[in-house]
Amino acid sequence: MKPRKILVTNALPYANGPIHLGHMLENIQTDVWVRAMRMAGHDVHFVCADDAHGTSIMLRAEKEGITPQALIAGVLEQHKRDLREFGVEHDHYSTTDSETNRELTYRIWNALVAAGHTESRPVKQLYDPVKEMFLPDRFIKGECPNCHSKDQYGDACEVCGKTYDPTDLIEPYSVVSGAKPVEKESTHFFVRLSDFEPMLKSWLEERRAAGGLQGEVVNKLQEWFGDGLRSWDVSRDAPYFGFEIPNQPGKYFYVWVDAPIGYLSSFRDYCAAHNAAHPEKPIRFEDYADPAAAEKTGTEMVHFIGKDIIYFHTLFWPAMLHGAGLRPPSAVNVHGFMTVDGAKMSKSRGTFINARTYLDHLDPDYLRYYLATLLGPTLADIDLDLKAFEERVNSHLVGKWVNIASRTAGFVHKFFDGRLADALPEAERSRYEAAAAKLKACAALYEARDYAAVTRLIIEVADDANGYVAEKAPWILAKDEGKRDELHVVCTLAINYFRLLSIYLAPVVPKMYREVAADFLGTAASRFAEADTLLLGHRVRPFATRIDRIDPKKVEAMIEASKETLQPTQQTAAQSSTAIAGSVEKIGSPAQASPASAPPKAAAAEATAASNVAISIEDFAKLDLRIGKVVECEFVEGSDKLLRFVLDAGELGTRQIFSGIRAAYEEPATLIGRHVVFIANLAPRKMRFGVSEGMILSAGTGGADLFLLGADAGAKAGAPVK
């Protein structure tokens, strides 16, 4: 097999905050693939960078009283440290705010201009008169012009899905200052994506046929061709932190222009550094960037990304590259999102976990292994079930893998001076060859990104190995001096089983492989093919178990360390009793409300009293309780207690309801799609945030201790609650 030459990247973390476990999912998936491809004998270069431009970074730096350059420099070092300690080993890690990236961005832009793929035209934009800046789409909110849902972003409605221009919003306001934006005209620059439609359609089908794009991704992209590809606005107005467009003072490249170019600029910097250190083995940048050179040398460019940025990487990016005379990607591997315990990561629940917080409590290879047991080649979301995480690591890594060596290595040192047998009988040799043949499939499964299948095969062989050790019972053989040769054979095969499993686990748990397996065996494998040969007549070191079982207390400590400090608010008496009494809303009747300053015991006593007040069946029948499906849920600007819901109420249409449960649900997007119970015939209440058209019910004592009432599967939006 001829070794492949592959440039691999993963999506650039944004330089305005720390790395979290959502980032680590992709970084780990990519790093495992790189390590496995290298162990299969391929030549792989792995680079990445921080995405360091944009309005968000400019505003955060301003808020902290530092320059954007100082902000991104500090974040860069944090990102590199956290990734390194998670075992993610990039050959080079850079920043998009580099001179190399500026040069490549200008090279690509100038080529697009020269080829006639760009245009400029006046654009009406919303301008913040307080901050004296044009507002990016996501920094503007208002009423959707299509479905009239409130508080929608300036580019698309999250309720009806309609896309629009920010100037189409009804009663827009600036997220930055709260001021009402004014409309101003400005010249913007565009790339005509329609010029590349034939090329993109052809590229997508070629990549699907070659396995470089998942079919579900291509199908989604083909939907976007239906309306025709619109020209892409690639410019932003000052003030903006980024690269100024050549010969256009006050105009800057949109962050998504130079961000993917960061892949190439980081690789070019890597080539320069590598070639200076190893002039005898140069890496030519153009072999990976120039189409003719890439075809001649057979190089590949492979990206790993999340499904939220498909559009940029499979339409904008290949169009820009092609238009500039550069090669498009060979493959774009897309993964799903990460959830924790079945829900979106939440700061209030402590499941929005930063990489550093995890590293302060747990071994990085624990997470690498657990994610590998779940990762496949599809776009399915990955759930970090903390209990399953604990059980799987303890069972697989400690109970199955390490257990093989820990039960046999001691006998090798006690009776055989640490040396393995010089040969194995035919039966034992056949057992090993069968196991090695089974695990050969792992190389192809790694390449296909089916890590879950890899770990299943490894555990099957581990179970066989542990079954063999249990059957032969070396601890019993060791008591009989007449069975020393048999004991030597059993331990030698067991340790070779351990080595075989270790070699195929190495891409997933590199730290454990290095500290446990390679240290004990006195040799480290760099290729999967080394597993084909038995390790015989070899001296091993004393086995020191360096893998501890996961302590549940450490997981709990990590969760606690991830929680933001919350100030729970007291609920009304009616809110603290039952759903019938209206147990969740802070927008209920003032006559039912207890003072917000009431101490917890007093509030609880009032709640108990309220729950003991009898009502007639006629009174109860006045309540129109319905099932509503959450189609939108978000924070309310200017309130630290309320969430704004839009419910699909079936035949009743949609209902906007403000609910005082923010302390219990700090990640409101996780509620979208859920079915809740609400009072449909409560008189609408006008609030300064809008009109609330009902009351959503939940149970609990208030503050963070509130739980939405739901319905079993089958309940439909608008169904009455009987």
C-alpha cells in the first residue's frame, strides 16, 4: 500500500473564551483519526489555529480594557495548553490574526477580483447611534417580518425559519446598547456564488462518491441550490477587528472569509518551520494547495467540522478556493453536537464543562475513550452520560484491558526474571493470530471514523483474553512447581494479548498507552502492523497500574466547579404548591403573591397553606389546561428571572408566554421541542417585554428548584388536559 499524504484540520476555536468539552469532541475525533492514519503508515500533517477576528472579540476586549491583540494572545496560550494536555497534538497551531494569513487572504481576494467573481453595491444597514457602529446580523433583534415572533435575530427567525435582511425586522433594537438602530447606507463587497454553482454541484457529487462527504450532508446542500445561490457579503464596516480589504479604507473582511484560510496559513507556517529544521525532508506547501501539484503528488486536504458550519465549509470555502486557483478539500467530515446527560450543556446544572475544569479533576484519556465508544461516521449527536461514562471507563479500561496485565505480569517477574517465553505452542499461537486477524479490521474502521465499531472489536478480544486467563488460572498454576512451563506460556500469551489491545487502543488513549503499556513492555509501537508479530523472549518491566477507576466524587466535584453561582428567587405561594395552583409563574395574580423578601421557611409555610385550600370542581373546571409544544425559548433582555416561550398550541395557534423559571433553565434552547402544560384561558397580561398569553406549569419550591410538567409521548400540541 502506497502511503497517502494528507493535510488534516479541525474547525478553529473562537478566540473569545476557553475551550469546552463541545470543542473537545471534534478535537478528539480528529486527533484519533490522525494518530490512526499514521499508525496505518500514512504521512499526515495536522494543523489548526484560533479564529481571532470579529465584532465579538472587539467588544470583549473593549469591555476588559485591553486591545484585541492582547485578548487573543492570552486565549491562544490557554487553548494550546488545554488541547495539548488532552493529548491533541497539532503539528502547528496558529492564529488567523497572523501576517501569513493576511497574505493568503489578500492572495485569494485579489485572484477573485481579477477573475471577475466579486461585485460591490450599496447596502442599507442598521447602525447603532450610541456605539457608533454598524451592527452585525446577530447583534440585532426584533420582530420577525414573516411570523411576527418577537426578539428574533437579524438574519433568520428561529421560530418559522425564514431568512431575511436585518432591515426587514419590525421594531429592531441593538443587542450591544439596547438603542433603536437607524438605517444607514454603506458600500459592501460580495463574492458571486452563482458563478461557482456548476463547479460546486460537481464537487459535491464527486466527494459523495469518493466518501469525502456524508450523503446526508450532500442532500441538505442540494436543497440550497433550489433557490439559487445568492452573492455572499464578505465585507464589514469599521469599527471591526480583522483584515482591512485592500484599497478600501474602513472596509474589513467578514470573519468567515479569513477563518478557513487560517487552515492554509497555519500549514504554510508549519512547512516553513519544518523545512528550516529538516531541509533533507522538505514539505512543499504548493503540493497541498495548488490543484496541478496536488494531483501530481496525490496529496489530500481533509477537514473535520461540526454540523452547524456545513454551509461555510461546503459552499463558500470550496468556491473561494476554486475561484482563486487553489484546490478544494478532498473531504469534509461532519459530526453532531455534544449533549451532557441528554440535554444541551448548561451552566446552571454544571454541565457546561470547560476543558481546564475537566483536566483539574479527571484523566483526559477517560473522555477520549468514552467519546470513541460513541463516535461513528454520521451526524448523530453525542451524549456524555456521566454515569455511563464512569461505568464504561471502569469496566473497559480498568476491568478488561489493564486487568489482563495486572493478573499475569507479577508471575513473569516472580518466576521467570521478567522474561517472556521464547516460543508458544501451536494452540496459543493460533489463538493470538485469530485475535490479531480480528483487530486488523480496526485500521479501516478508524479511517471510516467508526470509532465505536473499533472499541467494540477491542472489547470482544479483551473478553476473549480475560476468558483465557480465567480458564487457565495462573494463580493456581503458580502453586505447582511442575507446571512452571505452562504458567510461562499462559502469562506470555496474556501479555501479548495486552500488547495487541494496547496497539489498537493507542490512537484513542495515547497517554495511557505511553504510561502503562509502552512503559511496561519497554517498547512502543508506531504501526498497527507491529501487532502481527508476537513479542517473545522479551524482558518486560514490573507492571505498575497507573489507571485508577473513576471516583464518582471527582465527577461531582467537576460538576460543582462548573456551576455558575445562582441567586435563587422566592416563588409565590401558588407557585410553590401544585400545578393546579399555578406553581411556576412569577407573572400570576398579585393577590396570590407572597413578598419576594419572605424567608424560605415562611414561603414554604405559605405554600403548604395554599395547597390545603379547597376549591370546588366548578372552579377547577374553569381552567383550560392544554399541551403546548415549545417552538422557541430564550432569555428576556432586561430580566434575570424570565424566559420567553413561544408555544405551538395546535388549534389555538401560537402563544407567547413569559415564565419566571430562568434560574432553573439557564440553557433555554434545550427546551425547544418539549411538550409542556399551560393554562390557555388566563387573561393576557401586558408586560414591559411584551404580552404574556398564558401560564406554563411546573413543580418545585422555586429558584433553581423548578421542573416543567410534561406529557407522555403521543400527546399533541393543543390537546386539552383532562
